Amino acid sequence: MAKAITLIESTREQDRENAQELLADLLPHTGNSVRIGISGVPGVGKSTFIEAFGLYLLSLGKKVAVLAVDPSSPIAGGSILGDKTRMELLSRSNDAFIRPSPAGTALGGVAQKTRETMLLCEAAGYDVILVETVGVGQSEHQVAGMVDFFMLLMLPGGGDELQGIKKGILELADALVINKADGESLGLAEQAKRHYENAMHLLRHSGFWTPKVLTCSALHNERIREVWEMIFDYWEQSRVNGALTRDRQSQRLQWMHQLIREGLEAKLRANPQIKALLPELETAVAEQDVTTYTAARRILDLL
């Protein structure tokens, strides 16, 4: 698994070709897993929740894969990749696979090859795949665009917190789960739950599902079962009514168009004429000798 994922993540042209051959062979064995995206602000307890959630799934006899995406430094480009150390109990199990990956320059809080890695995990027989994202940002739609169920972890005490959450992210969420609902924070968590439920009612969600708001304590292993039952209920309903098939078809098409856009930009940058002209135009735009639109048109006209 680890070697296959390293091949998928490689940027070498020969490796890319080999990776696509591998994926083509494995494609008939994919598509049977429950794909869950988990996001939330730093400090909300994503790693603690995923470990508690993963261990509960293992107790049900399921195999669990965790694709944890670590933020990359915009300056040095490095990542700590510490998620595996924070999920010590889960990482010891033979039925769990944890793969931390650097986000690199990818938008949406997920590594560029997360979709393809997910297919590898499905072919390897993992029943549930958890994609942990870098955090709540404007491009979280990329995560929601590759999973069956998208969940936001929240902190207790949250009426004011609604102000800081982008409306678009709330519209993507199939559920809000308020973590750390224990001890003195229990009352705050219940209060936050009411706030969030009112907010979710104001938003329009298409389809058969009304987004739920739950509370849990990952640290004390409380109400983890309810979270899984909610997700599985959603998954079963979407499978029976055809929404799961439609959503996954739509996701594959979006992914294809994204790859076309990325491929076009790569070809653009590799073009010798453009390589020669681009620095000259960049200087001209910086000095306001030409408009940005005119400069862009000159580049595009070379195609």
C-alpha cells in the first residue's frame, strides 16, 4: 500500500504512467467503501476524534483507512506529518492504515493525489475511508467533492463561532459534530448545538437529507456510536435512492475537468515560446506598461 501510494504521489512522468496503469487495473475493485471527509478548525480535536471513531469501527469488524493531510510550510515547503503519532492506538491495528501526506500547494486542504489514494484503499479492502483535511478554508469544497459524507467538527461555546464560519462551508456539511462535549463544557456544547441547528435550518440543502448536529467527546469515547449510526443511515439512504451513484459520477466528471485544467497549465508552462515570452510580459505588467488582460491574451494566443 505504502509503495503504491508513493508511486501515485510521484511527479516523475514515468511513475505517473505506471501509476495510471495500476489504477486502471484496480478500478473494478473500487467503489465499495464509505468515504467520509472530516474537517474543522485547528484545536478542535480531529486526530483524537478520528482515533476514537476508527477504534469504534474496528470493534464492528471493519477495516479503516485514514488519509491525513498535513499543512505544508509556504516558505520551506516541509510538513511535520505527525498525525500517525497522534493516533497511536489506531496505528497499531493490522486493520487500520494511516497515511499522512503533505498538502503541498493543493487547494481545499487535501493533497493532490488524495482521490487516487482513496481508490487504492478501496481496492485493498478498506471498508471506511476517512479523509482528514488541513482545516476550514474557502476551498473545502474540494474535500466535499470527493467523499460521500462531509462532516465538520466544532468546538463547544459556539454561538459567536458562527460568525467566523463561511456560509458555503456550512452548506457543504452533511453534519456538524460538536467535540469536547464533556465536563464543564457539556452545557456549552448543548447551547452551541441549538445555535447550530437554528443556523442549519436557515440554509438550503438539496436532496433527501437534513443535516444533523450532534455532540460527542472523543477523549472520553462518548456518543461516537451515534456519529457512525448517523453516517451509515445517510449512506444507506443515498445508496437506495440512487444519490450515491449520481454524486460519485458527478465527482468523477469534476475531477476529470480539474485534471484537464491542471494539464493545460502544465503544457502552457512547458511551451518554449511561452517560457521565453513570460518573463518579459511579467516585467511589463509589474511596471504597468501593458494591462494584465493584454499580457494574458498574448500568452493564450500562442496556443
